[in-house]
Amino acid sequence: MNKNSTAKPLIEAEIDSLKKITGRSCQSCSLCCRLLDVEEVGKQPAQWCPHCKPGRGGCSIYTDRPQVCRNWACGWLVNSDFGDEWFPQKCGIVVDMYPMEDGSIVARFHVDPRTPQAWRNEPYYSKIKHVALRGLRGDAGVQFATVISIAPRPWLLVLPHKEVEWGPGVTLMTGPDHWEFMQFKSAEAAVEFGAKLHAMEQVIAEVRDENPDLAPMQILDRAAPRLCESWQRREKAS
Ligand code: SF4
Ligand code: SF4
């Protein structure tokens, strides 16, 4: 579903306990088995899985279904922050929190291409924007990106004030509750830029902690030589 990842997915038992807490069940919905991709069964996004019998019991190989299907958690099923209106069969949107291979997390809203505007309707749009803002702020102690998938269109990254095409890039805070996305030609270039940015933030924080009375421009003046050193060390090491 791209349920594949080396990062830490929930295990089946955890998913079962969360389902007990929400008291929810799939009923006649099988939307995840249509919208997500599952390499293990040769399934592309927005196509029914060959093992799915929608409305007639769902997964026909349930006890033998692939591990990725077992470890995948439907956001509506396990999280009552998503109200009853988020029942996927009703709203045409499947939500999940996906652990990426680099250890980051992405909140994904998979929209049924048969109703591609569903996510723009209320109350869905406001909730998606709310999730995106919380993720960017790291309100729950973890930062994450929020994306919209409407196969086969390009994925969209949700920012509080707009949506942009998602790809290799870095999301930068440019003002209070305001972020912009800088796109790069490759994932490597984005990682390199992100590492430099992180180093810069660290050095500035160090200088500010050591000299709490300095003005912002003085902090930058002091930080610049340390930053050059840090980048030179990094370039030599690479
Ligand atoms: S999308 Fe969620 S509610 Fe629907 S079948 Fe999949 S797991 Fe069940
Ligand atoms: S194997 Fe079963 S659970 Fe997995 S996508 Fe197919 S129908 Fe759904």
C-alpha cells in the first residue's frame, strides 16, 4: 500500500488494541484495498486488489494477507480524532500515518479518483489543513508532512495557506505559522540542503545561548565563521 517501509510500522496487535478503543470496524468498506498500492500483490493505486471482494466480505485471503496489509493502520479505524464523517466508504478518503524510510512520518490522505474533489469539501478541507498545521508545528511532539494522493496525479503537499506539488524538497518556516516548500532536482540535493540548514540553525542557537544579549545581526556575524568551519569539515568528510 505503499505499505512498505523500513521505518517502524504499527504491529498487528497494536492496531487491534487501537480498534478496540475506537470501537470501529470496516463494515462493508474496502476502500484501502482500492486506493493504496500494494507491491506484494502486484496492486497499483486506484485499482481493486485482485483478492478484494468489495461489499462481499472484503479481503478473500484475510488470514494469509501479506504482512504489509497486516501492519498498515487505517487512520479512521484507529484514531477517533477523525469523526464518523471520515468513514472511508462514506467520504471517499483513506487516511494513514506513513513511516518513511528516512524515519520521518507523513500524514497521507488518499482520495478516491472517482470523487477527486472530496477533500476540498467541508469538513474535510478544514480538518486536513488543521492536521497539516499541527504536523508542521510538531504540536504532538513529532513533526510530519501532510500530503494528498489522487492517483495517478502528482502528490500534493498541504501547507496551511496552499497546496503545492510534492517531490524532493525542504519545507521552510518563513513566518508565524507560515511555511514554503523549496523543491530540488533530486532527493540527494534536498538532503544536502536540509543538513546545511540544520547545521546553520544549530550554530545560531549555540551562539545565541552563549551570548543572550546579542542583537540578531551580531549573532549572525559570530555564527558565520563557525558555520564555514562546519561546512568545510562536512565537505572534507564527504
Ligand atoms: S479504508 Fe479503513 S475502514 Fe475502509 S476497509 Fe480499509 S481499513 Fe477498513
Ligand atoms: S491482500 Fe487483502 S488486505 Fe491486502 S490489499 Fe488485497 S484485499 Fe486488501
